Amino acid sequence: MTDAHAAAPPPPNRDLKRLLLEEATRATTAPLDRLDLKMITSAMRELRSAFETFGPWRSQRKVTVFGSARTRPDEPAYQLALELGAALAARSWMVITGGGPGIMEAAARGAGPSHAFGVNIRLPLEQPGDHELAVNGRLIEMKYFFTRKVLMIRESDAFVALPGGLGTLDETFELLTLMQTGKAQLAPLVLLEPPGDGYWDALLDVLERQIVARGLADRDDLGLLRRATSVEEAVAEIFGFYRIFHSMRVVGRQLILRLSSNLAPERIAELEAAFGDIALDGRLRPMTATPWERREHDHPSLPRLGLLFDRRSFGRLRQLIDAINASEPVAV
């Protein structure tokens, strides 16, 4: 073996690929019945295929739109979803929907086939005939709801929920739960409805008067939801979330907030004084990319703030992000 071969770096993600093969081998030798094996195989196939489809577009911002499959084109909510899709595409954002009719169809049509993905579940109600997203390979067919939701949440930078049925509420509340518990990245979650519709009134009343009032959730957790009655409000909420805040990542014990602009030292001191309660040591530290982030080429040039997050105050963390976005950026 030559020195050049000896010094060659290992293939990327070799450890995870080995683990994946080991788990597949264990599945073939474990005492599993045919249904168990079918579920494991189908879920792996669906996720692998979908990740390959989304891969080339991973760096482009996307919004998942939830809503009813039964909404008719002449209803105000349909028109609102249509306008929302168009407004997002005009800013070069992409739209992800469940791939069905109603609100999903409206948001995808508003964005246009070059700015939309459909993640369709194989159910009679949500089976369009000839779907225009299929032409560009942007319609992904799924068997399981859980794999569908994994994709719609993982691939998105923001979420908009319009009036819908049990499926819409399930998706909205699962996302809210994942953000409240830190199992999903914090992102805008907008409850959008036509003016005067009142669809979200009863839901928000239950959250306020029953859940929070009984101490079953923190009042700060309600800040993970935002309400809007126009496309302008919804779009402002989404884009405002990324005005200065860019993304976050946990490295070791630190939660790292990556920013698109620097902040003045005195502003960082103000943020530390206001939000030190969610850091174990009360500190909020300016920092550069960690060795792990540089090794993975994970936005190494962006400025950062690091904190030893208490890993439970996600409503307060959202408030910190809002405060960062309300700051005046400082030129590099």
C-alpha cells in the first residue's frame, strides 16, 4: 500500500453506515414476524427514497403547509393557501404539503411545481388523479403517517396550519409537542385562517384556560404558536424569524445559535441579562464555529452565540430568538 493510500481519509459517515448494516443484520436474525419485517423494510425504503429526493434542495428554505383535504376552491381558506404559496415562491422559498387536494393543492399550486413538494399518504381521500408535482419527481408516496410526518417536519424551516380536520390537528399538535420538548428545531408555527373565520378560537381557549391554567404546560410554551389572518402576517412571521437568527445546533453541552449578522457586545450583554435564566451558568457567549462544525462544513463562517441551555425552557428560548431578531445587526 502506498503512502497516499495509507493517508486517505475514511469514507464519510462510515460509522453510521456500519451501524445501519449491523441493525439490518440483527433484524434478519431476530424473532420477528412477517408484519414486523414488512414495517421495518417499508419505513427504511420510504425514508431513503424521500431523503434522496429532498437532497438536492436541502439548502433551500421550505415551509410545510397543513390543512384540510376537503376545502373547496371557492372557500376563503383555499384562496388564502393559494396566495400563501405564491408569496413564498416569490421569495424563492419552497412549499411542502401532504400532496392531496384542498388546502394542500392550493398551497402547491400557488407556489408552482418548481417550488413545491408533495408528501402523499396512500389514502382514498387524498389520491389526486394526475398530480402535476409527479411530473418533476416532486410527489413522494408514503405508506405510513409517521414517516410522512418525519419528512414534513425534518425538511422544513417553518410551518403554517390552516383550518383542517383531525389530521391537521394531529400534525399541528405533534409539531408543537416536538418543539416544546426539544425533539424538533424551533421554527415558526403559524395558525392561519381567513379574517373572521374563528377556526382557532376554541383551540387557543382550551390551551389557555385548561392546559396552562392547570399547570399542564408553561405559558411561555404558547409563544411557540403565532396566529395570523392574512398572508402578509404569516410571511412576516416566517421571514422575521430568520432576520438575524440562522439556525441552531447542540455540540457537546452547548447550544449554539448561529446568526447571519454580528451583534454589538452591549446588546449581547443585554440579552444575557434578560435570558440568563435559561443558561445553567447564566452566560451567553459570542463564539466562532466549533471544530465539529468546521469538520462538517456546517456554516463555519457565521457568528455564533453559545449557552449551556437548561434543555427544558424552549418557550423562553423562542423569546431569546425573537429578541435577537429585534436587535440591530453589526457589520462584520
